[in-house]
Amino acid sequence: MRVRFAPSPTGFLHLGGARTALFNWLLAKQNNGVFILRIEDTDAERSTEESTGQILDSLQWLGLQWDEGPYFQSQRLELYREHIERLYKEGKIYPAFESPEELEAERERALAEKRNPIYNRASLRLPKEEVDRRLAAGERFVWRFKVPDEGHTDVPETLMSGAADCKFENAAMGDFVISRAGTMKEPGWPLYNFCCVVDDALMGISHVIRGQEHLSNAARQVLLYQAFGYPVPTFTHLPLIMKNNKKMSKRDKDADPAFPVSVSGRRDLGYLQEATVNFISLLGCSYPMEEEIFPVDVLIKNFNLDRLQKSNANFDEDKYLFQNAWYLRNLPREDVVERVKPFIEAAGYDWERAAPVSHGAEKWLADIIGLEIERCKLLSEFPAALSYFFIAPSEYEQRGVTKIFHNEGVPELLDAVAEALLLTTPFTKEAMEDALRRLGDAKGLGFGKIAQPVRLAATGRTASPGLFDVLEHLGREEVIRRLVKAKEWLQSNPKT
RNA sequence: GGUCUGGUCGUCUAGGGGUUAGGACACCGCCCUUUCACGGCGGUAACACGGGUUCGAUUCCCGUCCAGACUGCCA
């Protein structure tokens, strides 16, 4: 089995493309096949090297390593031209001289008259002498494929159309362009539908898996395979991935920047590679496993084209986030710590300096990440979640001030806690808990009555990881400092 | 307009002529608990509509409706 992923380098790799690549890759892995990467860069206007680099990066980040390629269509022009020549000699294509403007006008006329806007074959009806003369004169033209007038073309499709062949009426297809405008001396670059067929045939692609938006292209491509006498691969057209009931597209200018459509954008927001692969594998496909979280090797074993869904899939941000959070919690901790580090550093937090002297900095960082890990869904959330370990609170959560700080006797309580913690040795969570529980007993206070104000004083928040874990990792000095500061703040901001 | 494809909880989906229509996310409730979160348990919630075929249709067939893709000298 030979499969391929063939992106055009006109932007980043988007999640839909990533899924297409993944499904191809899975099939190759599963069947000991070959996964080929081909860059479809025949649109010189839009293709960029930068984009190619980004696409390769993203594929590698996802772990979708190709076995062959990348091939670049821009380096295979000779091949395409030979094929064009062949079709021309066999009378299967013809030059068409209309300008884009003429075509556009004709198209609008057709639409206005409610006719199907397909090419009217004006150039096909030109006398041979005229064609030869204009060609010799160096007039610009495009190559058009002569589609049979009658009959229909069957696309061997494994998914859509009930996995029966998909039939397309030839008469409705129109003579499509296979090569951009050029002259005999300076031919234009060939077009997608054409290159794709030549390459897939020459590269021995046995199975084409791509988005459903290509289904109608497939009919034209089948015609080309037949024209060349090349074997037609089988096609599987995947249901589209929808966002807001529209096809999720990298060309969507209205896309919400908080939910990037690109793989790299997700990576930069702190989505994990494992979660991304897992999540996109679920879009339009199901697996025999009950659980929806599974490692990639299980995915390879269980992926099956028969289990593809035919209807379009909506991109569910909540589920993606859920899976990301799951991987955050369940991947080896050291591994997660390494991935969080850059985000912490980018936020300007110097964890080596912030760690209390009593803790090793590396261990301390790993510990505090562990403390907040259950409250984070993305790597990018850690800096904000951990901020109180780096910066003492300068203000306190409003809800906490009214519901906790403004209770009777809080300033005295903070004093008493500071005093107790000053004497607590070692400064461990067990010893602290012991000390504060005893303090509570002595004052006749429920434990929550003590923990809540201390938490607010230490973190500025009403919610945090276990209080004593936090205190221990803040270090005694800092905790005392914050308790004193909170008391002072309360004295200058009393209940009104 | 034309061509093509699709339609099961809000979302992703399993299923398939007879099921209490199953799971996951989200949501709600309870438990755990120093808070939040995690975790555990439970709950609300779906076969687009109309005709057939059939003893029986969500499942098969046909229409309708709705949705989407394509309709480029983009891929």
C-alpha cells in the first residue's frame, strides 16, 4: 500500500489537513505501507518556502514522519510537460485562447440565463489552420481536456455514495483546464488536477485519502487516468471538518484567534501533540474501543476505513480541551514539566531564583507545576496559574475579601497563624497542618475558618491547591511575610 | 442555477427490521474535601419530515426539507 499527503504550501498546516495526513499515515503504518509527502507547489503565486517549512515542522511535531519525499511538483515540470505533449498528440487536449476576462463574461452570461456555466468549446471549433497560425504566432493559450460528450465517469469510492462508485455525468463537467496560460515556447505551469494524477500514477499511489471537497475533482482525475491508460487508484473522500457550520478552512479570515485552525497555532497555545493526534483521529471516525483516549499505537491497530463517518464532523473545542487536560495529567510528569518550562520562562518568571533556598529549584518547579496541573488544560495556562509562587499578591480576590477577610477576628487570626508557623519545624505540610489544627482547636474554630483566610493571604485567591502544599513551596519566610502583609492590608482596608 | 455528498442526544459518535437506542464531551446533581480542581457515582437529553415495503421501521425504498462541498488559468 502506498498513500500520500499532498498539501499546497500556501500557509500553515491546518487541523483538517493534519487529520488527512494522520489517516494516510495510520493506514501506511498499519499495513506496512509507504507514506509519501508531496508538496503541491505549482501555484507559484501563492506557494512559499516558509509555508513548506511550517508544514514539515507541524507534521513532525505531530509525529507523522513520511517515508518518502518530500517531492516538490515545481521540480517535476518536465514530467508534466511530457504528459501534456502525449495527450496533445493523441488529440485528447486542445489549446484554448480565451482570456480570463472573456471567460468570466461568458460565465456570467450563462448564470444569468440559468445555464450551467461550463466552457463553451469556442476554441475547439476553431479551424486547424487558425489554431496552428495562432500557436505559431506565440499567442497565449491554456490546455483544456476534451471531456466526452456523453456517458458518465465512475469514481471508485470506498466511503461516499454508500461505498458504491460515484457517478458523474460527463456532459455536465466541461472541458477543464489542465495547464495555465502560456505559449508553445514558454508553456504555463500545469494545474492541480493534472499534476495530481500524473504524480499519483507515477508514484504508484494505491489509495487516495483526502477531503470530500475533492470528490468532484475525482471525476476529472479519473478521466485523466483513463486518458493516460494508468490504473485508477481507489478513493476515500473524508467527511469535512466543520466549524460554525462551515468547512474549517485556513482561508477563513473570520476565524477566532483564540481557537487557531493551524497545528502550529495550537502548539503555541500549549495543546499537546498527543492530545491533538488523539482528538483529530476522532473526527469523522470511530473505533471499537469504548474509551476515547488512546495512545497512537492503539490507534494504528484499530484504524479502519470502514469505520469512517460519512457526515461532516463539527470541531468540538470542549472535547479537545478535555483531552488535552487529560494528557496533561497523565503523561509522565517530567515530560510535562519540560514542556511547561518554556511557557513559564516566556512569562518572565525566573524559577531558579524564585525557588526557596530550602528547595532544589528543579524539584521545586516540578512540584509547583504538579500542584496546579489539575487546574490547567493548556500549557499556556501555567504561568497565570502559578503566578503567586513568583509574585506576592498585591491585592486579594474581591469575593474572598468580603466573604473571608471581613469576618470577625481575621487580623488576629493571621497573627496567630504567623506565630504558629514561625515555630513550626520542620516547615513541612504535615507539621503545619498539625500546628494549625491545634490552633483551631484552641480557638474553637473549624478548620476551614483558618485555612480560607490563610489561603487568601498567601495566594490572593479563594481557590488554590492544598493549602499546606502551597505554603511549603512558598517557604517559611515568604509565608510569614505574606501573612503580615495581609494583616496590614486589612487594617488599611477595613470592612465598610 | 448545476453537479455531488450527507442527516442518531447541544456536540463527537455506536448501533441496526423487534434494543430500556449504548458510549464520550458539555451540562446538572450527589459523594470526596480546607477552597478550587481532580476522582467516583447518578441524571437530563437524539433516530429531520411525509409516504411506502413489512406482522413490525430509527434501520430498507421513494419523495420533501435541511445542511455542506464543488461549480477557478487555487489546491
